[in-house]
Amino acid sequence: MQTVMAWLRQPTSVAGISALFGTMLALVTRQVDWAQAMPLIAGGLASIALPDNAGAKADAMSLARAIAAEIQEGK
């Protein structure tokens, strides 16, 4: 049970659940139709299913800093 709770507390899972909740509320109140809601539902489910990847985030930030440093040196 702790593993499931940890998984649901990840930022991607929280965002996916929020997106699903908002989309379902919009469907119930007829603010959107199913054709408009399906991409939001798919994105929300993908966010819940995919784990948060902190390692990739750190790698991307390091790469961005290296690129910025190269640009600064080139000026």
C-alpha cells in the first residue's frame, strides 16, 4: 500500500489526477464534448502511468547549463 501511495504522490500522478478530475467535471457540466475531452483524458492517464523521472530532469538541467555556458563563452 505504501508503494501505491508513493506513486500517487509523484508530481506527474498528481497532475494526471487533476487533469482527469477537471476533464470529467467539464464533461458532466457539458462544457466540453467527448471529442475535446479525449486528448485531455489520454494525457492525464499517461501522466499517471509514467513514473516521475528525477534523473532525466537533472540530466536535462545539466545539459541546459552546459549549453548556456557555451553560449556565454562564445560572446
